[in-house]
Amino acid sequence: MEIDPVCGMHVDPTRAKYKTLYKGKVYYFCSAACKEEFEKQPEFYLQHGPQGMPHR
């Protein structure tokens, strides 16, 4: 299992619908909202860790 870097949920990489490549590493997400939030500010989440579900 992988950890969604935005919200902290466990994500099965073999079934993940949302993923992105950043600096040569694949990151997996539980939702489109988490993927979009990570893509806006990836360094923030990599430095500070999961912050919970993004608010829309």
C-alpha cells in the first residue's frame, strides 16, 4: 500500500485510479481532489506531509 501524500489515506497502487509522476517518482491518490492539490504544490506536501482532505 502507498500513502496519499495529501490526505494520508492508504492507496493500493495496483488499483489506484489517480496517480502522477513527480521528479521520477509515482505518487498515488485516493481522489481527483487530492491529485489536483498535490500537483498545485507538490513540494509543500513532500516537506510537510499529509494535511487531510482538501477543501473545495
